[in-house]
Amino acid sequence: MDAPAFAGCLVECRLVGLLEAEQSEGEETIRNDRLVGVATEARDYGHIQALSDLNPNLLEEIERFFSNYNAAAGKQFTVLSRKGPAAAHKTLQRASVK
């Protein structure tokens, strides 16, 4: 987004990718994939269509955010791979069916 938002704010977005990831707490490890989207009305990010369009430093910052957020809760978050918008849409569709 171009501007800050608040928790629980609904923002129309375009999916641009998927971070396939695992989250560990103690002996338990689960998948904890993250969808990445760009606000539909974003001026600064309107040209972004896929993760590969993002500045590599910004993408690393996003991944570090999830790692640090989980570390603060005593969990380890590990990115396994980066996927494009098609994989993000498939993951969203699978989640909607459940």
C-alpha cells in the first residue's frame, strides 16, 4: 500500500505471489504459507504483477517481518520458496473450499 492502514482494515488487492513457509514451535512444524498482495488502488505499487517485480530488498524485508513476528512469539518461521500469482490463486482457492 501507499499509506498505512489499521488492523482489520479491508483493502481490495491483487495477488502477486506466495511465500511457501514452515513455522516451528518446539517439536511441532506446520506449513504457514503467506499470500502477498498489492492494493488495487496503489499508485507506487500499481505496476507490480508478481513477486519478481518487487525490489529484492523489500521482499527480504517482508520475509524478515514474518520471521521476527514469529520469533517474538517463540516460533521459527522459515521461507521454503517464493511462487508467483498463479500459485497464490491456487492456494487461495484451496483454502476457500475447506
